[in-house]
Amino acid sequence: MTPHMEALAYRIWAYANPREWDCSYAEISDGTGIGYDLVARVISDKGWAGRVPKGGNTNRDRSGTYVAWHKKGMNVDPNLLAVDQLML
């Protein structure tokens, strides 16, 4: 790995290790400011893929938002709505 990738790996490790790796790639990406694809690449290259729970990554898109709302037939992400927009 290049020194740059090692530096990114350290940032990922510093974020995930205190959380006992109980976080998704998207959460690591959000927490470190490293892009999702680069987080996935570094974790794979370092052999850390087994540390990140698989279930934490299945219902997320690359931007880190849940996509399960779409599977429920909703066409708007309710996480983006204000409280008064959620009340009927």
C-alpha cells in the first residue's frame, strides 16, 4: 500500500476501532470524510472486511442513506422531511 492509502487506513481504523467495528462502510465514510468506494477499497486491501458487519452495509446506498424506504413503496426519503411534513 502507498503511504497515502496507509494514512487513509489509519483514519478508518481510528474511527472504527473504538466502535468495535460495529459500523457500516457508509458510517465510516461519513465519519472520516473518505469516499464510500475508497473506504471499501482500503478495508478490502487491509483484509478488514470481516470486521465490518455485513448486515450494516446491505440496506444502504453509496451516499450512506437508507434505501429501505423505497422498498416500502415510498417515493420520498422520510429522513429528508421536516417533522411537520411527516404529520398528517
